[in-house]
Amino acid sequence: MNRNDVRPATIIGLGEILWDIFPDAARFGGAPANFACCTAGLANAESNIHMISAVGRDQLGNRAVGALTDHGVNVSGVQRNSHATGQVHVQLDNHGTASYLFADDAAWDNLLWSDDLAGLAASADAICWGTLGQRSQPSKDVIQKFVAATPSDCLRVLDVNLRTPYWNDTLLAESLPLANVLKCNEHELPVLASLFKLRGDDTEVLTQLKDRFSLQLIALTRGGQSSTLLHAEQKPSILPAIPTEIVDTVGAGDCFTAALVLGLLNNMPVSKLHAWASKTSAFVCSQAGATPTIPAELRYS
């Protein structure tokens, strides 16, 4: 699925934009926004990275648009509305693992469909979205309509990203059939197994998910332990996590997903793709915040 010889790949993050309010500072975030920023940081100059979301007409909204722009992300799909820009209060435990408290009825909960969104959907080569961005009915409707409107050969990446209480079985059952790539973590896989009545060890459950939903690839991350990629008919690729001095883990999974998308679009061998994704996520864990500047040696070439 490498279209770079025809035109730059159009890669889209779709969903929440928010500010992570840490005890010491506010840092830009939101999983799809993190994905877009990391993709722009990892990609070559030919790629065309967009973010689709909404921010408020407030200072945090202005800062969010500025942060995306500074990372090289196209913000033409970022709407402005009368609701406050999203915020989430982040608490870190002694291991740097985050927990989250989200503000209600944020700007990103109030997406509107438009002809511009329809045009962007028609040009998409890859899109990444999750469940949190669909916690409100208006945004859920827009997100699912957008994903369904992308071309049949578009990489449709569902990053499950469960945030209690903002998901339910119905949302998962509606979202998975729209995807052709799935990313989940070690806490989310048992939820999917229970919902779809799948049995066996992790690899067996991943295989059943791949077959049931005709997925091109599934990625399972297990924090600081390991990760697994299951691609087409190939054997599972399992790698231990790369040891690193953890500052915080926010955004590490999003950068892992960004590397997956770029690798898939450029037909990278699975073993090379997996190693690259692991390195990028380890780097993010070693930095403060979700969207650090990606060093040159980690970028796609």
C-alpha cells in the first residue's frame, strides 16, 4: 500500500484534542493528536499529516492549534466552537504510569460534519481513531461517518484506548468492523476477548480477532514488558520492551502506532517495523509529555 511514488501519503488523526494537566504543568495531548504529531515527527517530508478534531475559542485552543502546527500537522480539519478546549488531569504513580480524569462536554465532543471532511476522507491513505473520541453522540456520528467514507484500501487503525467510563460493548462492537488494523494493550485484550467470546492465550485471541474482522495487522502492547504484532499469515512477531529510564508513559503507545502506520504504508518488513515501533515508544517514555521532538536517527528513511 505504498502510494508515495504517486503522491504524498495522507495520514489522519481523528478524535480528541486536549491538554494533559500534570501536577507541574499543562502539556498538549489526546491520543489521536499525539499520533498525528508523532507521525509528522517520524515521517519524511513527503507525508501529509492532518488532525480532525475541535478546540474552543480560548487560550488552550489557540495553544493546541499552535502545537499541532509546530509539529508539522495540517490543522484545516480542526474546528473551533463555543465549548472549552479539552482537559484531562493526569496523575502519575511511582513507576510513571498515568491515570486520567477527563473534563466533560469539551470542544472535541461536538464535532460537526462538513463537505471539507468528506473531501479529506476521500483522500485518506491512513486514519487512526479510538473509543474516547466517540464518548458523545455528535462526535461518534462524525467519526464513524468519516471512517466509513475513506477508500477501501485506506489503513483504518482502531487504537482501542479504553478510558472508563467512556466506552461500552456497543461502541466496541460498532467500531471494530470499521477497522482493518487494531491496536490494543494487555488490559484491553481481555475486554475484547470477553465481548466477542474468544478463548485461548493472547496469540490465539489475536488470531481469532484478525480472522473475524479481516484485519491486516493487530498490535498488542504490554507496557514495559513486550509487544506482539500479528500480520496476515505470518508468524507472530514478539519483542521484549526496550529498557529505558521512564519519565512518563503518556504518548508512548501513540508513537508506536505512528511507526506502525508509516511502516505499513511503505511496505516495511514486519520485523524491521516492529523493532522501529519499539524504539520510538521507548524514546517517548524517556521524555516528558506525549509529543517530544523525534531525533533524526528515529525518523523514517
